[in-house]
Amino acid sequence: MRFLLTGGTGFIGHRLASRIVERGDSLTALVRSSSRRDALAALGARFAVGDLTTGEGLAEAVRDVDCVLHLAGVTKAREPAGYFEGNANGTRRVAEAMASLPRPPRLVYCSSLAAAGPSTPERPRREEDPPAPVSVYGRSKLGGEEAVRELADRVPSVIVRPPMVYGPGDVEFIPSVIPMAERGLALKSGFGPKRYSLIHVDDLNTALLAAAERGPTLDKADPARGVYTVSDGREYTWEELCAAVAHALGLKAPTVLPVPDSVGYMIGLGSEVIARLRGITPILNRDKVREMTAAAWTCTTERASRELGFLPTIALAEGLVGTLASYQQLART
């Protein structure tokens, strides 16, 4: 297949680019004129210069491909407008450029479970559940979904909603747990049970490629058609996640200390203030805290298994070993 990939310089995107090349498919990466291209060039990728903010170059980039894998987006922003510009408006520009073609290619939009919203400890999220995002980030990703859906009668499209993603190249989730595991004390947002779904980056990319090759596309008359949540098929408590990371490091499970939501909110606010003074974008902010206060972020893979043939293959213990090994290798280079 001939793929156009957006977000190829990111954590998930670079791993997906490698997978596409290994399969023997044709890969073109959408990049800005200022983007660093060395890693993608080393894979043999071709490049199309375009800008999701202005739309410049997109019409040319989406021509002569079989599928557009749209992964580019914003996970951290100082202001809400930054999320919506990167996730909702940028996605709309990609879809509009595709819709202008006589025969648009297939579009696979990598959204997020945050767009659907949290679940409950008793029941995982399903595709037919009405979206109820609790964060600005989640609402902006849902905005991207809505943009794709509006053009679904002209552009055959699929939406994939992953939960937390980890694996080699992850610079946020696992790296945030490692220091707590090493200190033997892990903080937990709020009291009561917390449950999570996870997916290894390679399993997510398997799902994205499956969505590119087969399965129903969006239908305005059926909100669940062409939408897929994916995970490794298990649910984990926060205590289990922290213990798994510690075990992969050869350490004992850390003691988990609940932190009241009000305290977490103040920590998020403090992180924002410090980051603003330093002129950087914080990883932890009040928007992220809103997500952390939810009792569960879990989802089912039943529809993806049935319609895409998706089956996760990487268990958490195995995935963590590989992830930590990649960090050690990076430290040696």
C-alpha cells in the first residue's frame, strides 16, 4: 500500500513508520519545512512538506496514496486553543484536502480514549457509548473526530481510540512511574479503586494498519460504525501498574499513597505556574489532573477483534522489559 503518515516524528508515528517500511509498503511522511527528518530518512521514507496549521501543501500531499494515517496532534499546550488548533482544526484540514480529490484515499484517524471519556470500574467503554470527555485535550480530540465524521460521505474514514500507550520511545507515561518505583513510593490521584486499559505501541500500530486495510468506515447514520477502541485486553489497577514497573526494574512493589483530588489540582496548577515562568509546556497540568481524577479509563476490544481481526500480542510484563531496555540503550548512545 501507499501510505501518507502525519506525526511520523512522534513516539507512535516513528514506530509506525518503521513498521510500514518493514512490510515493504510505500511511505511518505508529511513534515513541516523545519522538521527534523534524519530518523525517517534513515528508514527510506519520502517526504511531503505541508502545514496542518495553514493547510499549505496538504492537497498535494494526499494525492496518489491509498491511505492517510493521521497521527499528528497536540498532547501538551499552554492554552486550550492550542489543543483545538492542533487536534480539531488540523484534522479538519487534512480531511478537507482529501475530500477535494476525485477519489479520496482511506483516512485512519488516531484519536484517543480521552475523546470518548472515562468509564466506570464496573464497565469498560464501548464504541456505542455517547462521548463524554472530561478534559480540554479530550474535547479537542473529539473535535477531530467530528471533523472527520462531517466529511465521511466523501472520505472513507476510520477512527481508532487507544488508551494509555507505552513502549520504546514513550517519554511521558512510563518515565513518570519509574522515579516513584525507584523511591518505593507511588502517588495515586484520589481514593478508591482506579482501573486502566493500556496498549503497547506495536499493538496499537497493528490496529492502525488493520484499520487501513479492512473493516467498515464511518457512517453518519451509525455513530459506532468505523470507530474502534483498542487495548491489550486487560484492565489494571494503579497499584498493579506501579508494581509491574517496579518488577521490571528488579525492585519491590512501591507503597501507593493516595493524594486528595484537591491536592492534585493544586499540584497541577503549580506545575503550570512553574512551566510558564520557565517558558516551557508542562507535562502535568490541571487538564491532566481532571483525567486523573476519573475512577476508570478502560475500554473493550471486542469490535476491533470482530471487524478488524485485531488481537493484541504484547503482555504488560514483556512490553515493560522492552521499554526499559530501550531507555538503557538510549542512555548508552
